Amino acid sequence: MSEFTEDQAVGIVRDYFRKVDVAAVEVTKGGFKVGDTLRFKGHTTDFAQKIESMQVDHQEVVEVGPGDLVGIKVSDRVRDNDLVFLEDA
């Protein structure tokens, strides 16, 4: 597992919906797709998860890019401003 720097982040968590375990992630650069593995990292957050599904405006999508606000089902709690990194395949 490699260390990430802030400028390597592909997104930032903007909200977390606890009842449905969904993170709202703003994509800041690059992009990612279903099947990729993301690492969520913050002061008390650090876990990786393979993306099984994503939604933009309540519609299923397979790929997202800069400027998208995407909902991703997560296996653990995330917090506002946690950074999101794309892990190497």
C-alpha cells in the first residue's frame, strides 16, 4: 500500500448518508469507473473499496469525471472533506 499525497486525490467527500451508507463524492480530477478501487482517507478514515455501483442525479453511471458529484455505496463511514484516491490496479 503506497502513501498518497493530497495532490493525487481524484475526489473529495462532500456528504455522507448514514442510513444508506452512501458517500457523495465530488470528482476533482481524472476520473474513475465501476470496478476501480478507491481509497477513502481522512483524519479518522482509511479504507479501500472496489466500486460496485455509482449514481449521478439518481441515475446509474459506469464512469465519472471532473465536476461530477457521484453517490457511491461505501462499506465504512466517511466524513466531509475526506480525500478519495484511485488505487493502482
